[in-house]
Amino acid sequence: MAGKTLTRADLAEAVVKKVGLPRNESQDLVELVLSEISLNLARGDSVKLSSFGSFGIRQKGQRVGRNPKTGKEVPITPRKVLVFRPSNIMKDRINSGRMRRKAAE
Amino acid sequence: MIKSELIQKIASANPHLYHRDVERIVNVIFDEIVDALARGDRVELRGFGAFTVKHRAARQGRNPRTGSPVPVEEKFVPFFKTGKELRDRLNGDDGATNN
């Protein structure tokens, strides 16, 4: 599975190719989409993107952790964590794509 | 926030673009992420998070109602890991401090 890693630049490139916008503007739009999503999540709102998936916030209570090096108990403070739930469409597209690739190997 | 609200936000920040084009732009971005994952790549968006795919081997499952064994096929499932900057922002830390 010699996969590449895509970054913001690759997403912007897809916008250039498929929508026909200039590269710098496409880069700004990719950034704006990500920052809008982040802003809503930071506010505590969930973000639901149909056919992609949903990002939600989960509140975690305080619990006891352990320093793995020293074995000492340390409290883990209450915190918010982000959870992503992929949509069924996303799961199906990824699973079938990967299975096809695997079969072709 | 749902997708149409996200599109609306982007559209009002870019009055020179047609609403229809903003819709396409947003869809292209998310489709590109899914396509990349489907073809075996990963997607890493610094400060936001990374999308990866994990493999789950075939296993023997169980029908919880009857208890009878059912085969579960192998599958590939998408995963998201929150980026450091976003994780800090969720907890009211705007990145001014380390850790």
C-alpha cells in the first residue's frame, strides 16, 4: 500500500482543475473552508456535511492516568475531544475502492 | 452547522463567485478527500487533522439476539485524527502556549 499523503495544496489543485479558479484563490478557499469548520467546532457546535460525515464535540470527564515512564498516577483534566463520524456513503466509497485495489494487487 | 450553511458562509465572503460555484468548490474539496482515501492515499491537513484508512480483518461475529455466529468480512474504515492546533482550540487554548 504505497499511498501518498495529500495536503492542502492537493485539495487546492483539485479546485483549480475541476472548477477552473486561479491557484491562489483556490488555496484561499480551501483554507476558508477548513477555518470555518474549525471556528464552529471551537465554539462547541457540530458540523454535519452530508455524504461526507459529521464532526462533533464530546466532553470527557476527569480521570486518572498514569505516566507510562514512571508509573506515577496523574490526573487527566476534563477536556473536549473532537470525534468524526464518516457517512455511510464515505465508508462505502472507501471500502469498495480499497477492496478493488487489493484485488488488483 | 450543516453543509448548506458552510456554503452560505463561504459565498458571502466571496461575493464575486456564483453560489453554484461555491457549492461545487466545497463538494470538490470533500470529494477529493474521499477519492484519495479510496485509492490508497492519506490526507493530512496541518492544524486541522489527518484522514487515514484502517484495515479490519475478517472475523467471526455474533448475532446479538440469537447468539449464532455470523462471518464478518474484512473491511477498510476511514479514521480522523484531530490536529494539534484544533485540539488546543477546542479547549480554549489559542495556541499561545506550548503543549
